[in-house]
Amino acid sequence: MDMTEAIANDERNMKSDTTMEVIENVLIIHISGELDHHNSVDIRQKADEIICNKGIVNILFDFEGTEFMDSSGIGVIMGRYKKVKNFGGIIGSVNTRKNVEKILFFSGLNKIVRHYDSIESAVGEMKGGNQIG
């Protein structure tokens, strides 16, 4: 059974309309606008809450609407990777723009973040993965 849950981020002091949803056992984080020090704490907290409450270990970052990402964004991705790697979790990206792709490459995150052509293909591969609990 597909479980979809849209969670809108608190928009105060944020330059982003980031949303999150759960499909199967995959947390999809739709980053819209900027992923920077202004909103990374909120994104991290909301993602961690969902990961813990739902037992999620597979995370897909959708960068379609991402205009900017700084080192705080790298921290968000790396921190979620560290949370899920011991449970066999997968970290993926989709709709990755050139500006974000460069950051993933130069930071080395391209070695741990799998790239997918679509959300559907990512969920299809990831949903067979592990789940906590």
C-alpha cells in the first residue's frame, strides 16, 4: 500500500517551499528554492522526525526546484546518509540541476548519492530496501 504524506515546511525565515512525502518506504524531499543555512536546520529536523517515526531508511532528494545550495545543503545530505547507512539505506537524487550536480561532484557526495532519471524509477528501486522497525 502506498502511503503518501505531504509535509510543508514552516516558511518563516525561509527562502524555500520544501515539501516532504513518504511513498512506500522512501522519504522524498522536494527541495524548492534554496538549500542553505537559513533553512537547513528545519529541513534536517523535519526529515529526521519522519525517518524516526516512520522507520524510513531510503531518502530521495528531488532538486527540480533547487536554485541554490551551499555547504549547509551538503551537511543535510551527509547527515541523512550517516543516519541511514547502517540500516542498508539508499540516498538518491533526481531532477538534479547543473549547479547542484557540480556541488555533489566537488564535495564527493556523488560517490554516495545515487542518481535516478525519475521519482518513479527511484521509488521502484528503493522500495525493496530495508525499513527500520
